[in-house]
Amino acid sequence: MDRRIDLFDFFQIFTPIFQKSPLIKIPTIYVEKSGNTAILPAVVIDDKHRKYFIQIMAGDKKPPLDCSRKLILKKQTL
């Protein structure tokens, strides 16, 4: 499925994610003022405690997003 995502629309329908096993928590979404990038902070706790940022880019200079390919998971240690 190739289609462009409007990140402001995604922001409006986003609901926090909480999964118990392994523990995964994605409490919120932050959308850049221009609407080209969104960041979702995520916490994963299994045998380790890790923090990630999921970055979604939907700018005009990017090709249309394919939801299955363009969701970029960037590991960040905080």
C-alpha cells in the first residue's frame, strides 16, 4: 500500500499503546510544526530496559510513505 500520510491527521487519531508482554509503551506522538516529521517515544522492557524513538517522515522531498517500509525505528539511549 503506497499512500501519503498526513501526520496531523495521524496525530488526531493516535491513541497511546500499552502492551504487557513484553512491556511496550508508546504514550504520545510529537509532530513537527511543518508536519513533515513525527516522533513517538517508546519504552520496551523485557530482559532489558530500552528506550527508542520511532520517527515518521512525510515531507514533500520524500517519496510517498509506504506504511510497512517507511516507519523508521531509531534506537536512542537516554
